[in-house]
Amino acid sequence: MKKGILFVTLALGFSLALTLLWALGDQNSSTVAAPLAPESMGDWDGLSVGAPTVISSTGKYRMWYQGRGLSFFGYGSSLGYAESPDGVTWEKYAGNPVLEPGESGEWDSAYRGQVAVLEEGGTYKMWYSGGTFSPPWQVGYATSTDGLEWEIYSHNPVMEAGAPGSWDEWEADGPTVLKDGAVYKMWYYGCTADYSECSIGYATSSDGVNWTKHAGNPVLEATPGGWDESGLSFPRVIKNGATYEMWYHSDGKIGHATSPDGIVWTKYAANPVLSEGWDSAGVGLSTILLDDDTYNLWTSSGVDETRGIGYFESSDGILWTQPVSNPLLTRGEAGVIIDAKYNHNDVDAYSLPNTAITITVSDGGAVKATISGVTDGGGRYASWKHTEDWTPGQPAILPGDTVSATVNGYSTIIETVGEIDVQVHNDTDLVEGTIHAPWLAPDSLAVLCEVYTETYKPYLDRDVPADGGSFQCDFSSLVDIVGGVGGKVGYLEPDGDMVSISFTAPYMEVFYGTRDGVGGIYSPGHTFWLTVTNPLGDIKATAQVSSTIDGGWWGHGFMPTWTGGDCCNWSPAEPDIQPGDWVYFQSDDGYENQVRVGEIYGTIDVENDSVTGPIYATWFTDTLEVWCHPQTFWPPEYRQSSVEPDGSVPYYCEWQNPTGEQDPWDIQPADKVMVHYREPDGDQVYRMMLASEGAPPVYYNYLPSVILND
């Protein structure tokens, strides 16, 4: 193999925006081994390696590659470095990874990878794909004097995604860059917001930082009915004499195209030019060096243990052969990490896919329970899906317990489960609290906060003192936290394991109908002052109550006495809550809320096991979510519906024809039916109805008219 003169990087066979992976980081170096297996530490690239970029510089081949390891934060992809004297025998850099995702809140906080590298006058220039946990994906820039320590450009991204409705609205990344005379030229791929079309674009720059997109983008598109009709991605371009050559990726294969100017392209008629790697696997991200008359290509491929980075070569860039036994560079040791979710009494473990695993929970050396199973195709084993498999039974995981896991010769251990105090602030979208794990001091810990929405919304607060340190996760630019939204907070031990608790954002509840009362979901240990008024503001009753552990209907908080709760000792007496009333909530930590009671009607059909009716809460404009369920047994069989708040469209719930895993409910005349709606901010208003009576609509305006006389 001759030394390279020109280089180019070919792309990954997947889009970051389509897959969320559990990965990243070193792990599992605790001093006490888990039972039945020696302790083994996983590597930062213990799950996979791929996406190589190779250049020839200072008499050696230099490779930057993407590695994935186990972690509870991020996509798991960091950038590593390796060197080779001949392009075949590679040695990984001991200080890997050399580039990791950005800090929380930065545009590239989830991912930095899929790089293009140029070396000019002793400076390495890198263009990389980056993004958060949701689109758009864009291009950033970094420089280095040695290819190992990188300085991130302060005004990234240098290539931004397009405007709404444009061909590259969701992605403008996967760059390849070459310098042609005094001009930097970039080809990248872009996708529409629904990923129905992915094409190749072109841009130019005089300094590699300020880029101008070609007005006629995209310059290469998929061929309808062709092998690449699913879309084009990750172009890689070289200039060979007066001709530009491009290799592009589609559906795990590589196609070839040529151009006289880098703008007007002609696809090779017999594409694709590379349909598979080794072991009949598809072809992932690749890199090419052109050595005089030989094209040298490093790519990712393989199956299971043969997955890794290998080598092909060609005399024309069209017909490729494997002159070596692939792969040449493989993943490190996988290891295993665990998440002990102590307020739910379950454990999640992550390792290689389809691998036998055993989890043990102990207390002071005495085993509380064990569970054994097999990780799924993504490498996860979740004990909550297999609670019946605990022996002798599902344990109560408490602070101070020990949790360990053993898998395929690897083991890890949380020697002591710590404690996490958390508060969620709906008004500021902050999740904050304290960590109590003094045995890990003086180390600082990273605290991971997650909010459960349709897309993954994490926040990582680094450098939190282990002994009573405070953390704060600011979601104000990420998601609007409303009442009832769930999430999780966990601290990451130095070896990668996590101790976590789940939370529910605070919300308040008002009950009326056959039973009256108030409740709320809130962190325990707080005093609440409650006031119920009529529509005119006249006080009907007041009360004081404390939020307690598991005191609410669905978690910490408080609930009416008729549900088994402690709320409330009303003064002067329990109020008769009616539509139009206001209920005010105030706690000792400054939390304030108010709920206006809407009118819920319901016609109950006992014979057909259904309930329907309008809801009037005309101060809202958006469609409201509605739930119907029995109050007479637990857990209740919920049915979900929706309603217009002006009464124009009623809700409808029925139990006679269940779907999926739902159970039927044969409504009896003496049963109590509960219907509640959720306000846009998460608060909930319930009406309880006797099945034999219901609450048939009465069409009148229940709110009083107020006349002001001058």
C-alpha cells in the first residue's frame, strides 16, 4: 500500500436521528466484585467501532474512528484515535477517546462524530456532525496541533440546517471536505423534516468556517425505483485530476458518481459499487485514500464478533477486493452497567445483546433476592418486566443496600445505594435537589435528569459533590414541564453505574360529585394550606395538610380521607365543592397553584358499560384529555378519551369491548364511575357519579352573572 495523497470519508449506514442508543464511557471498576464472577472493566468502545476517517501524515496512517461504550447518557458515541505504519496493523491511542459530546445545553451535547479531517501546515482541521437528542443535526468545526487534543470553534455550528420546509431542514451533516486551490469545498447530506427525502448538498468557503450553500442544492438525489430510492447520505468526494469522484451511501450499500465541477453529477450506471462487506454484512461508514493508481478504503462491517473496521482496495474505485482478513480494528471489552431504581424496587442492566445476566440485591452481606435472565437485542435487561422471576420475591431496594450484576464474565457492583432528594418546579422547568453518597467523596458526581416526553430529553449536571451536593437541571430550553409529567434523576458512580429515583411533576386534584375533596402529587415533608371559595371569592372552607411518602393517589403527596388519605380537617366543615368554585393551594416552600372547577356531565349506560357526556370549562381553548374509571376496585380499568371544553364535542368511554391488554368492566347500578379531565398545566378535576344516576347534562350557565352599578 502506497502513502496516500488524497483522502475522503464515506458514511455510516444509519441516521443518528432515527435511533436512540444507550451508551458511552468507562465503567465498572469498583473494588468489590459482584458474586460469581471476577470484576471486569468495560471500555469506552466496548460495544462497537466504526465510522473511520484515515489520512496519511508524517509517515504514518492516522485514523479517527467512532466508538460506542455503555453509559446511561447520550448516544454512546465518542471519537477515538489509532495509528498504523502500513494501514493494516493498527494501535489504539491509550488516551482515547479524543473527542466527546458537548456540555448540557450546547448544540452538540448529545453527539460529535462522523468527521472529515484535513492536515494543513501542522494544523489538523476537523468538521464533525453534531446535535442534541432531537434534530436538527449540523456541522461543527475543531482544530488541533497533534490530532489528539481538539479545540472546538466557539461559533459552531458552521453549517446549519435549512429553514422550515427546506430539503435539509432536519439534517445538514455527514460532511466531506477538500481544499481545491484556495477554496474549501464541502459535500454533505440533508433530509426533510419527515425523512421522506435525503439528498446531497454542496457548499464552499474561503476559510473552512464561513460556508455558503450552493443555490441549486441538492446536487444529487435519489433515483425513484432505483437501488438508492430510500435516500442518499454521507457523500465522500475526492478530486482525481480534473474529475470529482463521489462515493455515497444508501441502504447499507455504496454508490459512485463523477462530476466535472462538483455540482453536476453522473451516477455510475451499474451502481452500487460495494453491496456488502465481510460475513455478508452491509457496509457502514468508510474512508478512502487515493494512492496514485490505487484506491484504499477502510470501512465498518461484520456480524457480531466480526464487527469492526476493515480494508478494501480498488484500481478504479468501482471494483473492490479484500486483500486482508477483516476486521482489522475491533471493539474493546463490553462490560456491564446497572441502574438501581430504589423507589421502584427494580434494576436495569446493560451489556451485550442476548447475553445471560444475574442481578443480586443484598443488605449487609445477606442476600435479599436474585434474578436471572437474558438481555434483549439492544443489550438491556429490565427487572420490572420480570418481577415474577425474583427469588424468593421482588426485594425492597433501600438506601444502604448493595446491588450487583454478573454477565458473561463481566461484573459490576453498587456497593452502597445512596439517597436522592428531588424537587420539580413546573413554573421554571427546573429539576433540582441533593445527593447523599458520602462514601464516594471527595469525588464529584455527574447527575443525570430525564423528563419523559415523546423525544428523549436529558440534562447532565456535572461536578456535584457526593456528600450532600446540590444539583440543578435546567429544562427551560428543552421542554415545558407540566403537572403529571414523569422523569428520573440519578447520580453516576465513577465506574458508570447509576442510582436513581423516578419523579412525577407536581399537580393538584379536585374531586366533586358524590364525594368531595382535594389531593395533590408533591414531594414529601411539606405543609400545604388549602382554601376553597365560591365563584365570587367567598371562602367556603380552609384546611392544612402535609405531603407524605406515597401519600398521594399516584405517589408522594396527599389525598382525601375517603380514599385512605389524610386530607383534610376542614374548617368550619368539609366544603360542598361545586362547578365554578376555586381551590387554592400554597406550600411552605413557595409553591402556589389554583384550580377552577369545570362542569363534568355523564350519561351512564349500565347495559352497554359506557359513559359519555360534555364538559364545560370554557376558560380553556385546547382539547382536554379525559379518563374514565371505576372507583370501586384497584387498580382501576382506565379508558381514555378527549373533549372540547365548550361542550361541543363530548367524551366517550366504554368497557364492553376491550382492546389490547385491557380488561372489561361490567358496570353495576351501585358502582361509582369517576370521570376526570386534565388541564393543560396538568392539574386534574374529577367527578364521581353513581352508575344508576349518572350526571345527565343540564343546559344552563352555572356561573353567576355579576352586575356592577356605578
